[in-house]
Amino acid sequence: MGLRGLLTPSAFMPRPNDPLRSLRRSALPVDTTALARFLIGKILVRDHSDGRTTGRIVETEAYVVGDAAAHTFRGETPRNRSMFLQRGHAYVYFIYGCWYALNVSGEIPGVGGGVLLRALEPLQGIDLLRRRRGTDRTLDLARGPGRLAMAMAVDRSLDGVDLCRPGALWLATDGKRPPPIEQSVRIGISREIDRKLRFFARDNAFVSGPVHLRR
């Protein structure tokens, strides 16, 4: 991302009359599955030198302790270390040789678990999101984890960031009630495929995946 993604400390100061409030760590459930459900309806904020972009989280997947489909299954490594941080930190990894994916750590320090953010409903900075993604199709700006990361300018430089502290990337609430939430099996995995650890906002057009898993 280089220097263009870096902001001065003053850029992280609260904005006057900003309707968004940072999520306190104390509000986050100390359980990855509960956190995956809790995050539906919350806001992901990216404060970049190009401007602010935000999106409402409408789809998540939990990767829990002891989960054979999780990156933490074989223990802590330099690559997955952020998943073992206190809940509310970013874990960013590169997938399929072309996409980044953003996760939120979900357990106590030293215990590996995380929530994959799968889709956002764009809110602020839609023109900037379109430029980053190279498309005018709003519905597909952040539908799917790879598109989400590209739209929000997320890469490995943000791995380990504290998402409970306003900065380059953080979690927020606008005080709105969460939408009705459905759950299903996860998408695109080959292990523990029957576990219903995917959560999504009911009837939201920005949710990703096959149609039969969006109902």
C-alpha cells in the first residue's frame, strides 16, 4: 500500500458530530461464534489517506477453537499470530494468490480463533470503493471476502491492528439495532463442512455465496 495509506496521528482523532462510535473490547463476546453473530450490523471503518470508507457488516464466518478448517488448528505460527491476540484484532492473510481476507480475533490472548468478514453493505465513500474495485456495480463492491478487502484497501500491513481503537482500520457502531440474523454452513471449505458457523443479515442483497445459502 505504501506511503499513500499512512495517516498522521491527528487523522485518527474523533471527528466532530461523527455518528460512529468505536466498539469497546468489553462489548465483544469472549467467544468466536458469539462474536461472529455480534458483528452482524456493526460498521467496518477504513480511514485512508484517500478518504474514509465504511460498510455495514452483513456476513461473517466463525473459525473456532479446535476447528480443522481454521488457520489456528495446528497452533500458533508467525503467519497466524494475530488470531491468538486478544479479541478485536485484525488477522489479514493472502488467499488463492490474489486476494487478501480480513478476520477479527475472537478469543482470549493465547487462544486461537477468528471471525472472517465475508461481506459489507457499502455506506460511506462509495465512489472511492468503486475506484478501488474498478467497477460501478455497487452490489458487488464488497460482497465476498476478497472483494471486501480490496474495496477497503486491506492488506498485510494491517495485520495485528487493534480494531477497537480508531485508526487506519476499526470497528464501530452507529447505534442501529442489528438486523434479523440467519445462519448456515460455511462457504468454500473442505473440512468441518457441516458446522453452521456462517451468519448473515436476512434478506440483504449484499450477502455473498450461493442463493440457497442466502435464504
